[in-house]
Amino acid sequence: MDLVPPGSLRPRAADVRCAVTEFGLTTAFMATVFGLVRWGIGTMAPDGPVADLRVRVVLVSALVGLVIVGFAVSPPGRFSGAHMNPAITLGLFASGSVPARRVLPYLVAQSGGSIAAAALTGLLWGPAVSGPGVRWAVVQPGAGWTGPSVAVAEAATLAVIVALMCWAPARRPAWPLAWLVGGLFGLQGAVLGSLTGGSANPARQLGPALFSGEAHLLAVYLIAPVAGGVLAGGVARLLRARPAPGHTRAADDRLIRAAGPAYWAGDRRRHLRAGQAALAAVPAPARGRDRGAGGRRGRDDGHPGPGSRTGRARGGEPGADDRHPVLPAGPGPDRHRRPRPL
């Protein structure tokens, strides 16, 4: 099954609105993070003890985790999904949870938000933003950390977070995903902040690096989180595409058609369950009738993310805006055939 179905790359009006919201969220989030670095770490004496630095890093990281939760559960966060991280967007796209047409607008919004936040903090703080201890809040590794070791740590962090975001809504929908994701980001910052820099977000490093001119390991901080997120998302997609136990391929196809004339590309097992639920809900004489494309089982509340409410979490299918037709667009023997009961 194609990762990017034909004709699915053109953004719609709803995608543009979500991207604009994502830009505002990313700008506000990054400006808050840069402010926490300014007042939490930048006020420390340059020759201060290492223990003091580590305590400050832990406190700042805990606050960052709480800020992520706050943004995720806010109305704008629920609308856009509150990714605020290109690695999360690309990881969820690789898992089949984010449509292709929303990837590029989100990446542009998140990158622009990082740059806008750095410019905003520069206007607010003046020369203090480039002083010792702040340096535009740019992330740098600690002593003894090389490019490969930083890359492994950054990739592993995003792999764990994206894997949780793919697994929890399907297996534990009642879990508070926003708190879990915010807690993981806060934990990785507390553990890795004084070692690798604890970025785990390409947008976190982009704006400060551009304004400070500090390009040391910039490629690592930009690419490694994306690689980890995409790897975890791809594995989650492959696991979901495996046929459910006890079902043949033909029986699976019939169940998918029974759920309606649409499906979420790459998420086969999800729609097997939807097909079973649809058949159980329809009286026996009415089973097999073509329900048509007009019935929506879910509402498009944005994208899977720590702040989104997807159809899966609400017990239904994803919104119809993000689904693709099962049957081919051209003429064929099955184009006008009604699904038959099992």
C-alpha cells in the first residue's frame, strides 16, 4: 500500500488553518522555552558549580514538560494536534496517522515558529540574549560527547516518544497522552540536558543556531530526531498492517468494505475492528447495503498528537477528510458492487 496515495499532497483549507495554528503554538512554545533558559540557566555564574547547573537543568526541563502539557490540552493544541516538533510530524506521517498533505505545511510552520520565537526573544532581551550562559538558548553537548553519541541519544528519544504516541491511542485510549508525552520530554531534558543538550526537537535548535551562528553538530540535532521518529513510525505502520489472527486476506477485505467505502491508508487492523462493529450494529436484513460515502463516523479534530482527539480515541473511525477510497477511481468490476454480508 502506497505511503503517499496519488493526489494526496495538495493542502486543503482546513490544513492551512491547522498549519497557522501550529505556527502560533510553536512560536509561543519556543519563546517560552528560550525564556526559561534565559532566566533559569542564564542567571547562573559562568564559573558556578556543576551541581548547581544540573539542578537548574532539571527544574527547567520539568517546567518545559508542563508547558508542553498546557499547550497540548489547550483549544488550539487540540485543533492542530500540538506537534510543535518536525520529528513528531514526520514520525506520525510514517505511521500513517498524519495525511501527506499536512506534512509540508506543518514543517514550514514549525521552522518558521522557531525562527520567529528567536527573533522575538532577541527584541525582548536585547544584548542579554547573546551573553554567556544564554547564547540565544542554543543547544550544545557536554564534554566527551561526539556527533555519533549525540545522534544515537536524540534518535532514541524520539523513537520512544513516537512509538508511545502510536501505541497508546490504539491499546490504551484512556491514558492521558499529553501528560505522557510532556513527561517524557521533561525526563529526557532532565537526564540528557547537561550531556547532549537535550534538544529532541529540530525546531528547538534551528532558530537559536541561525541567530547565534553556532553550527556545531547542527546537522545532528536536525536529522537525528527525525530519523528516530520516522523509524518508530514506520515500524508501527508495519505492525498495524499485519493481518489479524484468524482472518484471511479476503475476509479482511470484506470486513473493510462493510465498514464503508473509505479507509485510512495503511491502518488495516483498525478498520477490521470498525467493520466488525458496523456489522454488529446493523440489523441482519440490512447488512450488506451500501451505506454510501456521506456517512461520517468520526470528526476531523486535527491530527494524532498529544493534543488531538482522534476518532480512535472516541471509539470511531478517523474523520472522513483524512481517509482514502478503497475501490479504484476508474471503472472496474467492483466499482458499483454492493458489499455482501459475511
